[in-house]
Amino acid sequence: MAKQTGPVIWEKTIDPVSFYKRCGVGCVRMKSNLTAERWRSDPVFAGSRKSAARLALAAKLASAFYQRIPQQHRSYPHYKQLVGVAQHMLCKEYDIQQVNKVLQFTISRYLRKLEAANPNRKPLRSPFAATLSLKTKPVFTKPVLPQTAAPQPPAVTVIGAAFNQWPVIIPPRGSPPAITGHIQTTGTFAQPLCHLPPMEGLVMPKTRQIGAPFPKTAPKTLGKHQGNIPGNNFQPSGSFIVP
């Protein structure tokens, strides 16, 4: 109700009606017949009773969280704010568990603000951060790959008939003395040139070439010229002499 100001001059009261003046203005006032028993029992005030019940429940829920605020930081506006939040959620038909979660969040945020505003507080570190700081940080280095040489094709060695004894070639008369010859040829070929499968130590013997031996007796010559004498610049076809 609004507060009355100024002097009130009662003029007259007739049964439940009272006449009076306030600040030179005449007023009429009638005595109310509303009592506590009627408010609790009359169906007209059913809505008021339901609203009062929600307000009482909101005040009870807000009081439990308001007690968590330190004594030096408590104030009545904070309490009324918590009651208003709880009453608004109850009017929206939220259950009590959801109301408690919202009040918990509101109080926790307010306490964090108080802790951050305290100039004498000590810096706090979470145990998770302390555990990570105590561990030695691993040193990450660039992986060094083993240096491998380019793959080389296997060498194929072709070895001739080493130290094969060839038949003695008896030169004709007037030729150099007979020499026992042999052939030893060793060559190395790369795989792409030989077009061979990758087999190491592959031995490819050459085809043996046999020289035709000269006859022991020189053939008879018909001419008397020295150029026709056997042995002078003579080399039979199909044979060769290897020193």
C-alpha cells in the first residue's frame, strides 16, 4: 500500500465507512472484511494461494544456495535475485532439479567473480596442469632415414674356357717355332646389356674354336718362286695361331 503523507483529519465514521480529510481533500474509507480465515478458504483467492506457495518454495531453494556466499559478501539484493530466478522457473513449470542446477550455476559464477576480484588470493593451478608440467617433454627430432645407395644390377661375368689347352699347331718349314697357345677371356657385362635374369656368377663359356693342325710333311711345290714356298706368308683358312 502507498504510504499516507500529511496530516489526516477524521471527520466522521458511520458504521464501516469513515470520512476524513488529507491535505485539504476529503476522502472516504471503508473498512475491509477480508480476514486470514477467508483468504485461506475462499475459492476467490485460490490463485493467490498458489502463487504464495510458489514464492515460499522459491525462497526455500534460494536460501540453501545463498548460505554458500561468504558472510562479508552477503546482501539482501543477492538473495532476492536468487528467489526471483527460482520463482520464475517454477512459474514456467520447471521441476525442482532443474531449478537447483540453475541456482548452482548462478552461485558458482558469482563465487568465481569474488575470487578473481580478491587482491590477496594466491594463484591456483589445477592438479591436471601440475601433473603435465612435472613430466619431461619429449624431444621431437626429424627422423633420419638410412642412406641407401641406388640398387645396382647384379654383374654377370662371362668367363671363357680358362687355360684350355689347344692342340699344338706345327707350322711349316720356315715358320716360327711351334707354340702351345691358350685362350682366356674374361668380360663383365651389365644386366641391361646382356638381357639376362638377375643371376650372380653366371658363367657363359665361349664356343671352343679348334684350329686345324698343319700336316707334318710340307706339300710339294710346283713352282720355284720363293713366294710359293709353304711358310712364307702362309695361313690356312679356318685356323688361327694364338700365342
